[in-house]
Amino acid sequence: MKRLSVILAFCAFLLTACDEGVDNRVVWSPDGTRAAVSGSGKISLCDEGGKLSDPALLNSKLFRWAPDSVHAYVVTATEVSSWKDVQLLLTPAERSEVVRVARMIWQTTSLAKLKKLSPSRSDPALVYLSHKYGTRAVWAKLRSLDKNVPNLSEPMRVTLSSVQLFDSSTHKFSSSQLWRTVAKIEGLSVAPNGKFIAISVSDDSQSRIVVVPASGGDSKIAVTSLALSPVWSADSRSLFYIDKPSAATKENSEPVNSPQHPVIGTINTLEVVGANDHLLPVPGPAKQVVQVLVGSTARLRCLPNGDILFDAMTRSFPDIKSDGRCGLFRLSPDLQRVVRIESLSPLPDGLDYFEPNKGGTRIAVPGSKGEIAVLDVASGNVIMVEKPGKKSFRLAPVWRTEDELCYAAPNAERSTAGHDTEVVLQSVTDVNKRAVLSKDWSSSAFDFLTYEDCSEKKVSKTAVKKIHQGHHRTTKGTPGVRRVRGKGKS
């Protein structure tokens, strides 16, 4: 999900139809009795029959269950406008960088320089400038750079993301926050023993993995490179992640590390927890295990037996600009052998959203036309639990049990609730056994249940003010052009 940016506002807003993403929409508890369902900026809980609990968790995005299936770790977002609060979350080096960016903003006469700044850099700088010169003076500075900046006086704000412990039996958060940051939290991974959490954080072109004790305490920065898809080892002592070069850009503005231009990365492992179940004072060093050819995304999954599953591209060299092939692979627990996971028939093209069941005996793979395939790893047989259609998938498939899959299926007949898709539980051993969970869910509460045509519309000045009050999500953009996220096709 894109973080909420509340820095600059302009009169000419565009309503862009784009989806929040298809991952993390539904997260089932380890015992399969309940699920967290994310949509429209909030999270609700439902049982295996689809009955939603009340109330929902507002201003929440990521949700990860603890092994006990009762507690969970949730990323919540709040807006802060006080530099006193913001600077407490920054290291001395980060504070120095904020001051440097703030000076550049205050002294510049070029709008082009501002447009190159991401919200993670400009937001804290604008809060600092407001602290030093006053909010009205900062707005006046922005209007001097662009006449389209409206005459508003709302405080400059930074989105504060917090990781908190949630009790699903009482619907209450613990009183303390496990970890806070003004950077963007991309993901959470809970160790199998439930004692530690790995937090994926991105800040402009930088990224890092932070490890936090689940009971609270000092955190450790484990990785500071561009790390993808961190997962815990089966013994809860090490992290596996994909390390790849940062995104370069060609003259035509096409990212080099894209599906069209994959790069060579490595699957790394890093020990972060000692034998006494305490975080190591100094994690590492990281060990490179496998070289992989990756595009813009990739995925790792660790099985209880220690196997590591991953997707990667394959090419033969010399090569004349072929797209290569994507495949699924298995890394042995001793990290000495990689084998390709074979299928007797082709798998859909959404391998970067593959999901194994807990035992790794079956792997679900979605496709860009809404199809869902399930691969039986032992036999190589592939069954299509959802046939291709006219729309792409709206929900990455997730397993509730070893043989029951949850995903969004197109409606053959539009429901009375107006859903274009329904969240279903589908048996993979009996294709005729399917339960619809979302028949009574509101499409306004869960925007992935409907499709809307992409369109661009002017947004009124009232909508501008709502954005600054935090009522709308925004895309990641430059501080010169605000774009409002709307519902739409994935």
C-alpha cells in the first residue's frame, strides 16, 4: 500500500484509478479460524463463514498473526505536525539530512528540484521549516515556486507508522508501541517462534530490515541494502532475503531492474538471533547463498522443514534481448542444492505472487487474467481452480488450510451487493466445494470487490482540504504534483 503523503497541495489534482495492491488483502490466522481483511484504509476480522467483526481497525494497513492465532502485529498510521515529535524518530545523521533538504527547499528558486524529492525526504523537511519559520511562511514559499499552490494554511504533516500488538479477542491494542518510524513500512514477518518481528522499511532510494523483539525492547538494523521479501528461517534465528542492485534508470525512464531488464541479485541469509534467544549485538555477516535473475519483484517462502521456495527468471547466454522464463525453485535446508519445481502443464504468469500451503505440498499461482492454478509439488499436476477471464486478479491467493484456498473470484452473476468479485474459500481436493465469504460485505468498505473504469477527473477544492486532513490516500509522487488514489483495476 502507498503511504499517505501530506506535504504539498495544488489546485489541479488528478483522480487516478489504480489499485492498492493485491497482496496482504486477506491474512488467515495459523489455526484457520479467522482472517484479517484489509480495504479502504481499515482492517476488519472475519470468521471462516465470512461474518465480519465490529469495530474495524482504522488507519491500519499491514496485519500479521502471531503463532497463537489470537494476537497480531499491526502497522497503524497517524499524522504528526510537530518537529519535536518528528526529530525523536530520527538518528543524528537523519536529522542532519532533513536540515540539509530543508535548506535546499528554502533557498531554491527551481520547482524542478522539488519534484525530484520523495515524500520521505520532503515531509520531515517541511515540518522542520514550519517549526523554524512558521506554517504561513512555508506555504508562501511554495506559492512563490508555483502559482497553482492553493492559499491554504493547514500544518505540514508527516505520516508516523507504528507497529503495535493487537489482541483479537478483546479488539484492543497494547498500551505501548513496539516500533515507530517516519519512513514507509513495506512489510512485516513474524518469526515462527513468535519472539521476533522483521520489519521491511524503505526511505527514498534506501531500504533496510529492522528486527524487533515481540515483547518490546531495543531494535537492531539487520540489513541496509535493497532487500526483497525477507522471511525467517524455520529455527527463528536467521533471515533470508533477496539482495539486488538498486533501481537504475535508462534514458527513456524505464527502470533497469524491471521484467524487461532483470538484474542479477543474490539470496542472502543473515543470523540475527543467538542461541540464547536474544538479538545478536551485531548481526551477520550476511552470507550469499544463491545468485538469481530477478525483475522488479520476487518472493521467498520458508517451509517448516527448512526448504526455501523462490521464483526467479532464467536465461541462456549469449542472449539477444529475450524475455527469459520465470520458474519456481527449491533451496535445500543445508543451502547446498537448488532444484527447479517442475509442473506438467504451464503455470499462470503471476509467479511473483506464488503461495505454498504450510507443508509445501501445494503451490497456488495466480494469473493476469484472473486465473488461479494449484500445483501439486509431488506429482507436477496442475489444476485450474479459477479459469481465465477478462479481469486481472484482485486478491493474491492465500491458504486457510492445507487444502482450502482463499481468493477473489469473478461474479458470474452480479450480486445484490454490487460486487464484481467475491472472496471465496475453494477446496482444491473437491472443485465443487466452494464457500462465498463476502456476499454480505460492503463494496465501499472493501474496494477490491468492484472494478471501475480508469478515468481522470478534476478534484474540487473541498477535496484538496480533505487530503490535508488525511481523508484520501495518495500515490507516491513528487512534491510538485499531488495525485489522489482512487479505486480501480489492478
